[in-house]
Amino acid sequence: MRPVYRTFSALALPLGLTALALTLACSGGSSASSTASAPPMGTASVILTDAPSDQWSAIEVVVTKVAFLNKADHTKEVVAFQGASAKINLVDLDSVGELLASAQIPAGTYDALRITIDPASVNLVKADGTVVAPNQIRVLGSSVLVGLNTDLVVTANGSNAVQLDFDLAHPLFLVQLPDGSWAMNLQVKHRSNANGMLGVAQMMFRHRKGTVASVGASSFVLHTDGGNDLTVNVDAGAWFFDADTRTLGSLAGLAAGKNALVSLRMQADGSLWAVRVWYSATALPVWTPEGHVYGVDQINGLLKVSSASGAARTIAIDPDTAFTYHAAQTLGLGSAALGNLWTGFKVQIQVKDPLAVPMHAQSVNVQRAVDGGMISSASTSSFTYQHASGDRTHAYASAFSWWYVGFPGLPSSSLTDFASACSGMGSGMGGMGTGSTDLQARGLSDLVWNGGTSAWDAGNAIFMPVALPQGTISTSYASGQLGFTFINSASASQTVTVSLNTTVGAQPKVLEVVNQAGVVTVSPIDVTAWGTKLVAPAKTRVAVVPKPDGTFAAYAVVVFTGF
């Protein structure tokens, strides 16, 4: 059994939301009078996505509750979803949305929500396939209060949606503690959609699995494995496959009790429509047509893609398998086109027979092309991501921009500054001559297909925090900086000077993790206390990002006490 750990609920919350959390904790709520008329209702959809991560192949959680807070009265908490949700691999949600729930709630204006997970459900698999033992996972707070950047307005008989990002790339989402265990620190943020429900209608949703509850003339109700019911409309564009007969099916083939795997889209009015439906009287194969590429074998014509369980599934590539990018640009046919894919891509695969072993691909559509890792040879014309299997160089796309993860609102299009930041990480402030790559710039890029050169260009580059090995503060914080000493990958002692931005909105996350008799607590360190908490020789972890002037800026600082 996994032990329970106490935590401060104020972690990573703005001060206003911290006060709100305390208000909720002290309030008992209220119940409506039995004689009052039912309030007008509208539909609110909860959609989960994530920010990119290149360190994990599976971060699985079970979401058990989502509740909205009424803007006019924060003591009114409206539950939109509650139950034993199916386990969700957050890593798989980087280019599709997980429609967690579509619920009827009272019409009104909501400015915050609370999302809760089951701490015992967490499963972690590193990018190299290593599974973290359950007794090495500590969930520091299973519930987090999320302020909405823009209010969620639900009108009578109307529909609206809220999109939540699990920020997997945040250096505090998963922190390795001095004893080797991992602490999960939920980092969830609201992603506003400037186009409202029209923007949601353009989103691709992850498949939902469940059983058919009922069938109508032009719709059916899916009872999902997460425990909620979704009404799914059907039009002439829906594609059905009968897994029992291995033939194309139809709405008429559905019946209450049958198993179904459904690909959905949402209209601007909030209604759900079927794109593809697999159904069977028996259990359906455990796989999802959307997944991440885990491996490419061009010689044998094989593609390994993640499945719903997080394990890799092998898909055979035939000479007539068609490859596309965003379903519009042609990449080629057969195994030759596999040279344009690599680990980390997000693909949608149409198979010729979903029950064949192995399955053979009819088509492979690249939904999201990515590359990432250590950056080298950055110039104003291209840069290179280093990989053990071979480096990949990308030219800049015409609309290239770069920014720091967590700060997408502050992009830069300066190629000179980007190249300077990349090269500065490898040479400045003690990085030169150590034989260590600990301080080499790391990034992640979305790629776009250049039909003229038949190559992937970098549409952007996101500087990822470089998490340095555990070390100690060697020079106490003063005048906006501290000295940090660690043993680098070349087994040499290395000291760097790290600057901490005190500007509101640009400050690094600074936390103290305290171990008292086996009970771990986490609390943020306010900027006014940095001078008294960030002192030598505190045991510390630091994550830094590069600056164009060749120096390092702290993205996160975690001080350990009692370990």
C-alpha cells in the first residue's frame, strides 16, 4: 500500500486562489431548499490536454473528481464529474484532447475549478522504458485548485467547455528526492481558447472506450469506462467497423451492451459526433488508433506505436501504406517513408484489419511531428538536435519563434538571440572545459513538412529547463543570484552562478521540501524569504534555462530539509 503524505494545498497557487482554498476548507457549503424550483441548466465539457514532455513515456493517473466554483459565491462548488475515471496516460495528450466529461450544471459564471486524482493510481514509465516502482512515488497533494484565465460562462440550454493542461514539462511536476523516490506535484493550468467553442470544434479528441447503453435513430449513448454517459450523434460521414465479423459496420450493428471504441468530434454547440466507431459483442483489442511512435524499423517495415496501456504495439507497413502530414501533405508510400518518422511523433493509423496480428497499416497520418534533446551547432540558418542514433539538423521555418517553456506568451523571432542562448549554455559560467554536457541547452520543437526540400523544418523551439544533478548552495543568495555546486557527468565538481528573477510574473518556482519523521511536506518560499532560505550549504536541486547573454537563469529551485 502506498503511504499517504501531507502537503500544503497552497503549492503553486496564486495568493488569491490560496485564500480561496482556505475559504472552501472552512465552509460547509449549502443545500437548496426542497421547495425551490430547479435552476436553469447548461452543458459544461471538461477537456484534458498536456504540455510537452520528452522525459516520460507514460504518466498515468485516474481523475476522480472535477468541480467548478461559482464566481459570485465561492462556497458553491458544482461537481461536473465524479467517479472512478479510466486511467489516462497524460503523455498521450500532447496533440489530442481527453474529453473527461460533458455534464449538465447550473447556468452561471465560474472562475475556478478543483481537479482531484487518485494518488494510488499513479504509474510512471521513463522515456527509456524503466518503470518507477509504486513505493517510489509520492503524490504531494492529490487535489489542485485551478484559476480560470477567462470565466466559464454557462447559459441555460447552452454549451461551453474548459480545457486543462497538465504541465508535464514543469520541473516541479515530478521531482526526484534525495532518497531516490519521485514526488508528483500536480501542475495544472487553464488554457484559454480565443475562438471559444469554435476552437474546441477544431480539436481532435482521444478515443473513448465503453459499452453502448442505448441506440436511437441517429445517435447512441456510450457508457464510458470512466463511468459517465455521452450522447453520440451519427451522420453519413461516420465510419463503423464490426470487429466480430471483421467487416465494415453501421449504426444498425450497435446494440445495448456491446463494447465500443469511439473517435469523437465536438460541434460548436457542444454536441458530440462520431468519426469512427469500432464495436463488438466481446472485448475489443486494447489499442488506440492514435499514439506516439516508440520505434521505427525501416529495414523490416515496422512501426511501434503506443497503445492505451502505454506498451508498444507493432504495426506492419505494406508497400501501399500511405503516409501524410496533417492529412494534406504526402510524405510517401511504404517503408521508404518510414525514414521521415522517429520516436516521439504522434500518428493516427488506419489499419486494414484491427484484429490481425500484427496489424497492417492502410495509412499513417502524422498529427504532430516533433524533435528535441540537446541542441548544438545553432546558427542563424539551422540548428541540430543531438541523438545517440544520429543527429538531426533542421532549417528554420518561415514563421519560426522560440520561447521558454511555461512562458508561451513571450516568444521571440530573433534567430541571433536563439543561437547565442544555445551556444552560451555550453561555454559560459564554468561550462567550458569540464568535459560535461550537464549545461548544454535542451529544447523541443514542433516540425512542419517542407515539400520543396522533402525535410522537416523547425516551426518553433521551446527551451526546456535543464535540471542539474543534486548539489548544494555554495554561495548564499544575495543581489539576485546564488552559487550552486554539483558533481557533473564527468565526475568533476562544478560551480555555476544562477540568477533569480524577482519580477512578479517572471519569478522562478522556489520550494522547500521538508521531511519530518517520514512525513513529507512542500511549501513555496516567498521572494522575501529567499535570503534566509537559500543559504549555504543547503541541499538543493536547480533547473536553469539559457539566456542570450550566455548566463543561466533559475527556472526552479528546490531546497531539501531533513533528508
